[in-house]
Amino acid sequence: MSHEVRGVVSLAKGEPVTMQTIIVPDPGPGEALVAVKACGVCHTDLHYREGGINDDFPFLLGHEAAGTVETVGDGVGDIAPGDLVVLNWRAVCGNCRACRRGRPWYCFNSHNAAQKMTLADGSVLSPALGIGAFAEKTLVHAGQCTKVDPMVRPEVAGLLGCGVMAGLGAALNTGNVSRGDTVAVIGCGGVGSAAVVGAKLAGAARIVAVDIDDRKLATAAALGATDTVNSRTADAVEAIRALTGGFGADVVIDAVGRPETYEQAFYARDLAGTVVLVGVPTPAMRIDLPLLDVFGRGGALKSSWYGDCLPTRDFPMLIDLHLQGRLPLEAFVSETIALDEVEAAFAAMAGGDVLRSVVVL
Ligand SMILES: NC(=O)c1ccc[n+]([C@@H]2O[C@H](COP(=O)([O-])OP(=O)(O)OC[C@H]3O[C@@H](n4cnc5c(N)ncnc54)[C@H](O)[C@@H]3O)[C@@H](O)[C@H]2O)c1
Ligand SMILES: [Zn+2]
Ligand SMILES: [Zn+2]
């Protein structure tokens, strides 16, 4: 059997997204059918629509979601119908070299549903990040579902499915921010603001938020940034150095992912400090740094894919912290919208009006 639902599809590069009828198969072995309750609009969805990820149109967009398990296929034991789950794009395989070495957050064989969702005419859809959750129902691998405390609101829980987890993890996991560290975050959208929150949670002594939009800086300050720098009017590197005793920050997180922000991150850190690149560059971007500076300044230049998270380890823990009042995830939900308002939400995101627009179903 299959299900006919409504979903948000990107049919062709650069074209506005449209509502389409989606055919969702019943779950096969190892799969789960999830009734989507909430799905955030992430910059990566816009990257897909612009052809910046790959050319496998049509895409069923949406990948930052929470929902209720409707049915499961054979062999699924960890989740059951009725469970509130956060969807993830890192269902680790347990068998690849990374998993076997005990570094499953680098798993390069993570699971997705084997069956395909299609349009009514049979064309196969590419679900964004193997999820496709701007739809009333979606089909995923059961390992993409992490059960969390049902007390949490779905529009808040779903945020952990991508951007907020990426930002929190960039600080907590990849950057390994520790008590007393100085931290700078360049770009304070949904991802960067979450990095600010992660740095605060880890006990950073000073958190410098950098953005070109004063509204984002105000939000970052409300979330725990101790200082803000508008890099349109001030030199980000000089400002971060001035705020950190002339040294630079221990950890600088680039949550934009452009050559100029990466270069700022590279020079704004203290000697032997850490750069974490979590913003996603486009294929055309290049950096040009004196190799002697790469050597001489030492430290670590790291990338953070999905905040180096492990959904099974991190999602329930972060939801618990949220329910205890220690993690203000609700602050990231700027607006809740309907499924047919995703295109407008892209405009709001591009205009810098929101941290997250979240589709609620
Ligand atoms: N690594 C991962 O796993 C992962 C996961 C999710 C998203 N991302 C990526 O993270 C990036 C940020 O995503 P988002 O959802 O927060 O986007 P967003 O559009 O909400 O935020 C981007 C922010 O950067 C600011 N900005 C833009 N240019 C700047 C500049 N030159 N200097 C300083 N600030 C600048 C904007 O004003 C905005 O506040 C995107 O590239 C996205 O694709 C990465
Ligand atoms: Zn693996
Ligand atoms: Zn995303």
C-alpha cells in the first residue's frame, strides 16, 4: 500500500518550490513511516533549490523535523507507532571503517530508506539529506528516527534534526569548547546562534558574536554572546583580538562558510587555537593563505559535519536539558508557518528576518 500526501518539491534549479502530491510507500524492512509534525526551514534546503548540492531534481525538501511514528517495517525494534521522534541524517551503519574505529560520527555509509517516494506521475524524488520532511508523511530508515521525551513540542524538538544541532555540536563536539575558553562565532543565523548557545553551555568565559546584521547580533546577545561585532562596520579580526586581551579566541566558529569569513576565523584565533568551519561553501569558493601562516599559527583547522553529533547520544540528552530549562531551543523558532509557505520562508531567511521558520503540520 502507499499513501498520497502533500509535499513541498523543488522541480527545477532556481525555480520557486511548489506543493505536489507525493506517493509514500508503506515501510519495508528496516524502514519507518513518520507523520511529520514540524520541520524547520534550513539554509541547506535553499542550497538544494539553487542546485548548489547536486542536480538530482526533483527534490522533496525539508530535513529538520520531528514527527510521530505511524508504522514500522519488519525488523524494527527501537521505535514503535506513536513514538515522538526527531529525524536525523546520520543513521550510523556500525560497520564502516569509521564506525568500527569508534568514530561513528564520521560514518560514511549512513542509512536511508531503500524504497523511493515519487510524484504522482512516478518520477522518483530525491529527499533532502535522505529525509524529505516538508510533507505530511515521509519514509525514512528506522535508524533515522531518534525517540525523545514526548513532553517536548515538536517544532522545538525538530530543530535538533539539523541546523541547531550543527551549531551546538560545532562548539561542544568539534570545537571542544571548555570552561574558561574564549570563543568567537562568525555568522549568527540559526547555526551560529546555536554555536553561541553551545559555547555558553560549555562554560566559555567570553563569546564574541560576529555578523553583518544587527538584528542577528541582538539575538546572539540575548542567547549568551558577551560581545557583538558588526563586521560590516568593524574589522572582525581586530575586534575579536581587542576583546580577547590581544590574543584572539581559543575557538573561532565560521557559521557562514565563505572565503572571507574563513580567513577572518583563521586570523582571529589565538596561537594554536581552533577554527571550526560549519557553514557550507559552494564548489567555486577558494581560499588563499600563506602556508607559513598555516604552519606558524599552529592549532587545528576542523570542519564540523552535523556538529559531529551522534543522534542516539545527543538528541535525548539535549531535549532533557531543554525540558529542564537549561537549553533555550524555543528561542530559535522565529515563526511557525504552513506547508505552502516555505517559499516565503526562504525569502525571510535570505532577508535575515528569522533564525528559523518552522512548518507545523
Ligand atoms: N555543517 C553542517 O552540518 C551544517 C548543517 C546545517 C547548516 N549548515 C550551513 O550553515 C550555514 C548557516 O546556516 P543558517 O541556517 O544559520 O543560515 P542563515 O542564513 O540563517 O544565517 C547565516 C548568517 O550569516 C550572516 N552572514 C552572511 N554573510 C556574512 C559575513 N560575510 N560575515 C558575517 N556574517 C555573515 C547572515 O547575516 C546570517 O545571520 C549555511 O551555509 C548552511 O548550509 C551546515
Ligand atoms: Zn558507519
Ligand atoms: Zn539543514
